[in-house]
Amino acid sequence: MALKITDECINCDVCEPECPNDAISQGAEIYVIDPHRCTECVGHFDEPQCRKVCPVDCIPNDPRHVETKEELHAKYLRLTTEKAG
């Protein structure tokens, strides 16, 4: 399942550089996560790095984008293939 950033975001800028898939970007008011690029760090790390560094704990699972670990891994493989190509 992809992650999302809630309204509690304080725009501290620490999550964006931690994302290995470039899924996090500055939105109109707060940072946002592109669910098509978010793999919850599957394939890169054991836990989502954005959650690890977030000082206000505002990055829950996004129930609108439910994915299994296998689907997240397949997305990771697709993204790394695109990046290499």
C-alpha cells in the first residue's frame, strides 16, 4: 500500500530527500506522495525512510492505494528498470 502525507505535515523538508523512488514532492500546501512511485521502500530498505525521519508522524498508509508486498516489489523492479534505461 502506498503511503500518504496528512495535513499535520509541517513542511520540514526531511522526507523528500530520503525517498529512493522520488515519490515525494512539494504540493500546493504540504508535501505529497505519488502513489505510482511509492513502494514503502520495498526493495531499498526494511522500513519506509520517510516515516523514519518524520518528526510529526504524519505519514500513514493510504487506504486508497492498497498493495501487497509482492505488488510493491514489482513496482520497485519497474521503477529501477525505468531509471536504468
